[in-house]
Amino acid sequence: MLVLDGVRPDILKSAIEDGAAPTLGAISDGGEAAWDAVSVFPSITPAATAAIATGEPPAGSGIVGHSWHDRDAGRTFVYGAMRETVLSSGPLKVFDNNVWRMNRDHLSAPTLFERLDERGVDGACVHFPIRRGPHEHPVRLRSVRGVSRTGDYLGGSVGGPREYYMGDLFHTRRTEANGRDGSGGMLHSAGINDEHAAEVGAMLLREEVAPFNLVYFFKGDSVTHHKGLGAQRRWIEQADRYVARIFEAAGGTERVLSEYAVLALSDHGHNPLIDDARRSRYVNLDAALPEALPISSRSRLHREDDVLTLPNGRAAFLYLGEKVSREAVAGSLAPSRGVDLAAWQEGGSVRVLRGGRELSFRPAAAADAGTVDEAGRSWHLDGDPGALDLSVSRTGISYGEYPEALERLWGGVGSSRTGDVVLSATPGHTFGEISGGFHKASDHGSLHASDSHIFALASGIPVPRRITDVAPILLSHFAGARRLGF
């Protein structure tokens, strides 16, 4: 399995049609492709990668975004994103949250690695954020080992699949990619880069290390944030060369596609931000909601009338004191520039406000008790379907600009970790991050199709239509396995 962070389906499809991504194109040529598969909401990396690894939406996996507030602990957890967010939140805390706490403490659903190991199927993981498993992997970097022995942060090891690789920090086997002479070393992000991922991925197939291998490439998301969709198109050519290197190590693309089931997919899309000096792409929630607490990882809910806002790219979480009305806050923010919609749970339903329209919905107990959507799920609707650009007819519910909006909102808003009200940004706008910084070229996180559509290429297994389908498909693929190792 190959996960290409943040790659839009239209950008990859164009590259394949132009002959610039022949190896990725061969996967779909030998199998099938979905160019309109769907991410979760919020469509942001931690939530989306957790959905891939567990088959659960954010409310089920417990991983909801780059930052969230724990009311019981009175603490905001930041997994990291922009450099200034990491620096303002405390680099050591963010490192601890990202590498240790997210998998060990916050993830509330079993991972593919755990469930496959129970069936006797060994796994290997390269750089993927969600990798919890039953095998302990010691820290390899001496500097990190020293910090873990002397403070409250970090640890001496992490749990993962049988084989786990994260640059020079964790590696089950030492490879030519480790250290200064390879793609590692501190000048190369300690090896946590796509070049390192490709080299280790090639080793995994060349040495037939495990039956299930997951290799993660993240640079495509990073370059798009900073340089836009054109830069992503150029990066795809490099990504295709990385995939070709992995396949060549196992005898070439044709052999890999004949001997392995292969799945390549992205975790979310990207929405280009406004590029106009006269109009701001940044939605300042401090200004939109003056009574709210300052946006910071150190802000806490103390009083019954407090409001804490946590931007998560093109989504935002609002945590309210007991005396603050969800409807009133949503109603005051929904008309604001850059706010596309506001959603919250109330009385067993999710309510949505958008453009003066309101809709309330909840799952129906049985298909014949509600209206069935394109995915075969049944819903009770009350209000204006236009609030989510839904078309409702005798044949059921079809979606417009917000793919599978009902299921995705239900699986995103239904967690206390996403707060009391969740916002989704208008195309072209972003709420930024808790540091007050924001990406300049492109961002993601919203319910809109541009952020939410992903690609999936599958050979030898069914193609997933949504990222929550990945884990069930792979578990079915390995069904009945006893001890499957190489």
C-alpha cells in the first residue's frame, strides 16, 4: 500500500494521461481506479491517516485533526503542522504528541497492523503516522534517547508492526538510507523524507520482509501548501520514480502487479487559496468572535461563558462553556466571510447552517424508515437539503459540492474532541493554525469536494470508494491467514 499525502485525483489523473506517471498508471491499467473516492471530515492528515489505518471516522478513531482540546485534562494537544505552530506550542511537546501520544494514548480504535498481527500476518510500515502495533521498537537516535531518559516527554520505544521505519529515529533493520551517507542525518530531517521512504520500501520488497507493506510519501502535501497545485503536479513525477524504484527492487512493475495486491491512494485533497492582495485568504476567528479566548495551545476553558477556538486548516473546532449556546455561536459565525458552514450535535441529530439555510439530520434505524443516499445509507432529514447541496427525490439522496456529507459530518462532529461547533471554510479561505499562521498557496480540512475527493488505484483487490473502506478491504484480503510471513 502506497499513500501519497494530499494528492488531488485530477492532478494525478492528468499526470498519468500525459505519460508523466507511468508506474502509478500501470496500477490502474492492471486493476481499477476511483477518481472521486472520499476522505473523512475534517479532511486533514491525522484524521485521514487514522481512518485509513482503522476503518473508522474521526469520532471512532479518536484522531480528529492537527490540534484538539481535552476538557478533562484542561490541555490542548498539537500534533504539528507549520514550523511556527510547532515552535509556539513547544517543539518537545509536539514531538511527544505526534510520535508517542497520538498512537499510544489518543488512538481509540485498533489498527490494521494490530488486527493483521492477531491473524498471524506480519506488517511493515515506513513513515506512516498511524502505526500502532504489538511489537516494540527502540529509539535509535542517541540524542532522543537522552531526552527520554531525563524528562517527562518522549519514551525509549514505540509500539508498531513487526517492521517499522521512521528515518534514523526508528528502524528495525539498518539500511543504506540511514545516516549521513544515505538520505538520513540531521541535515535531511533525520531521514524522515520521501527519498528515505523509497529506499526502505525498495528494501522491503527486495528482501520480501513482510506480506503487508505500507509506504507513505508526504512531500506532495507539503509542496502544495507552499507552492500550489503546479508544484504538486511536478512532484508527482518524482513520486512515480520512487514507486518505480520500489517495484524494480522486486523484479519490475509487471512482476509486482502479478505477485502482490497493490493499493495506492491519497488521504485528502487540496483547495487553492485566494491569491489577491485585495482579499484575505485567512479567516481570523479572533476577529469573527471577539468574546472568544485568545487562539493558543495554552488557552483553557475556565468559565461557563468561555469560548475556545482551535483552527485546523480549513476546519475549526469551537469548545463552549456550559452557558454558551451552540446555536447562537453557530448563527453568529455562519454569515462571516470565509465561513462556509457551521455544524453541531443537538438532541441526537446534527444541525447544519449554511448561507441562511438550515438542515437537521440523523441516521435512520432501517432503510425503509428514511431516505437512502448514494452509498446505501438511510437518513432522516428535517429542513432545507440545500444547506448541504443535497438533491432529494423518490430515488434517494444525491450529493453535490459536499461528497457523502451526511456520513462524514456524522463521523466528524460526533466526537467531544472536535468541540461543540465545527466550522468548514469557504473555498479559497483557511482558518490557519493555532499559531496564527496559515499556508499561502493551498490548504485542506473542509467538507468541500476540493479537499475531500481522493484517488484510489487498486490491482488485485477491490478499489475503495472511501478511505474508511481501506482497512475492511485489506482485512478481507488476508482473511483466513494463519501465520503469513516471509
